[in-house]
Amino acid sequence: MSEALLAELELACFGRGAWTRDQLTASLASERTIVATLATDAYALGQIVVDELELFRIGVRPSARRRGLGQQMFAEFARKAVTMGAAVLHLEVRADNLPALTMYRQLGLQELGRRPRYYADQCDAVLMSMPLGSKGE
């Protein structure tokens, strides 16, 4: 997927909370960045440091939600990461993002802690993690 299409999908998925084109460009600049896509409806973006993968973004176009694409996207993203040497996945998610929290828990991620009032609107960030190679494969 081109950077322009990725930026358009990011905006469609996250609206006012979308990353800017410059943020996407900076994130994509590293050879350790992983991007996985499902057609033009879903994507995941993250980066590996040593053997740890951090999921930065995962989004599904609003018109394609509630079809299991988020779980499919997560699985594809994790598979790519394992081939690049990742052994564990970390992410943070807004405490009020119940659909994402539910999906992550169903996928086997465990809550490690919280960052109180992390987001600009004072919402907590929930820190989650899982080893790769079981549900992530």
C-alpha cells in the first residue's frame, strides 16, 4: 500500500486522532518497521527493537468493521513480525476503547499496567503484552 493510501486509511480510521502524514513518513523510515494491510480496509503498523515488537497503530475502515478484520490484521502483523525475529508484542490502548480492549484480550494479550492520564483528554493508557508464537502466529 502506498504511503498516500496509508495516510488516507489512517484518517478514515481515526479521524481527528489520526497521525499526520509526517508522523507516518517518520515511522515508515526504519527498516525495522512492519506494515501489514488487508486490501484497502485495514492496516497495522509497528516496529521491532531487538526481539520486541511494538504495535503503534491498527485500524479498520469504519465501513468494514465488525467483520473480524481487526483480528485478521493482528494475526498477519504478528506473523510478519515473527519472521523478522520478534518474540514478544507490546502495545498501549486507550482505557475507554472497549472494542479494542476486548479484541486484544481475546487474542491473548495481558494487561501489564496503566499510564494514568496519558492522553491529551486525560484518558489512561492500558499497557498490554503477549509472547508471539501462539495466538500471534
